[in-house]
Amino acid sequence: MMAKAIATIHGAVSLVNAIANKKGATLGIELKVEAIVETTPGKGITIQSDSKSLSSRLINSTIEKIVPKKDLEKNKISIILNSEIPLGYGLKSSSAISTSVALACAKIFNPKATDQQILLAGVEASIESKVSITGAYDDACSCYYGGFNVTDNEKKKRIHFEKAPSNLIAVIFLPKNRKRGNLKNLKTMPAVFENAWELARNSKYWDAMIINGLATATILNSDPKIIVNLLEKGAIGASVSGNGPSIAAITKKENEANIKKVFSSLEGSTIVSKINNQKAEVHEVYN
């Protein structure tokens, strides 16, 4: 069998960290991952990527979950990944990569696969390959569907979702020092994260993000003062994204320069992304 499919999936930022209670909330951003999957007769999986730190175990595990075993036996699967999402900063690169691979493989081998089956292939592979503690169902949902997604990660369920205002941008700071605090300590404040999650579930996303930001910054060795400074300069929400170390501030375009000023005194770089409301896309290419 010879076939080729290209899937495009976007990144996301955290509104509520899911480690404390296995319940999270995220928002899609426009930085994207493209997975090109090509099959030829034979056997085996090859991966080409511009990132050295990419987990090939994650990709192999994802493929095994979405491609029927009999097809794995007689197809050589080659994967090319192009990603705009910086890896290892809490911007959901792993979820975007695993889900894009699952989506492209499903297009070729399993065209009747549902959205949920595609998402679960990446989520279960993330747990199996130890890329994620919770499987990051919240991250996968915003990467796949775009917009706001509030999820119960344990039940693998979207509890609440809606499109985000399209006039917003995410200004994201990537610290030079990539040390993260101890993630287990996030479990010391379950009530705080539960309150933030309830706010997100009731569409009070920015309040949720601010509470999450102050709590995660305190626990994960960032400076909570940065969150306060960002709000003073016009951010409507700000938080450590994922388990860090990136910090994301959501704001209107006209405040971009002021938000960047807050980050300019810190060591690292800043990127800007629009908010994404677009669902993942996939198409087959015929040679």
C-alpha cells in the first residue's frame, strides 16, 4: 500500500493545571505542528524531525494504537514532523505531535476513527511513554479542537468548551533557565486548583488562569510577581503554562508592547501567537 497524508494541529496554553486533581483547562494557540505520514510496502517506522529531544517512543506507541496490527506488519511508515512549537516549555508540543501523527495515520489506515479514538491514541501513548503524568487530555483537546476546553482527564471527557475571542493574542516567555520545580508539589494545593477549574467550567477563564498562574508560579519556582506585573500591564490572564517553564499572557493586540516589556528584563526569549479556534485538519495526498 502506498499512501500519504498530512495533518495539521495547533499548540495550546494552560488555564488550569491538571496534575493536582486530574482536571484541567486549556486554550488553543496558532503555533502548529505538521505531520506528514507516508506508507510504502515493507515494515518498520522511520521518523524525521528537526528536534533532537522528541520522544520516538511516544510516536511509535501512538502509531501502534491507531494502526491495525495487520497493517503494521506489511507497511513501512515514514513520518516527517515540522513543528513551530518549542519543545519542553509547557506549550503542549507532545500532545500536538502525538495527535497529529494519530490523525494522519487514521486518515490512511483507519478512516472511520472518531475524534475521541484519535485523541485517545495520543493520550494513552503519552502515559505509556511517560511523556505525561495525566495523559494530558486537556492539552490534546485544545490542540485538536482549538478554543477553550475544560476537561476531566481521568474520565477522558470534555466538560465544557467554546470558541475564544479572535482579537486576543498570547505573548509567551521562554526562560533561558529551563529548570522546573517539583511537579509533585502541585498536589499540595488541590482545593486551589479545584476552584480554578470550577471557574473555567463556568466560562470565567481569565480568573481561572490568574489563580492557576499565582499557584503554579509559587510552586514551580517562578516569580508570582511576574503574573501581577503582567496583569498591571494589560494582560487579561497570565500563568505558567503546563508544568513550565514558559509563562503565557493573554491580551489584546494593543497591549503587546507593554507585555513584552515585563518579559524584557528577564533572561530568555518571547514569542507571540494568535489564539486558535480551528479544528485539526488532515488530507490525503495522491502522488
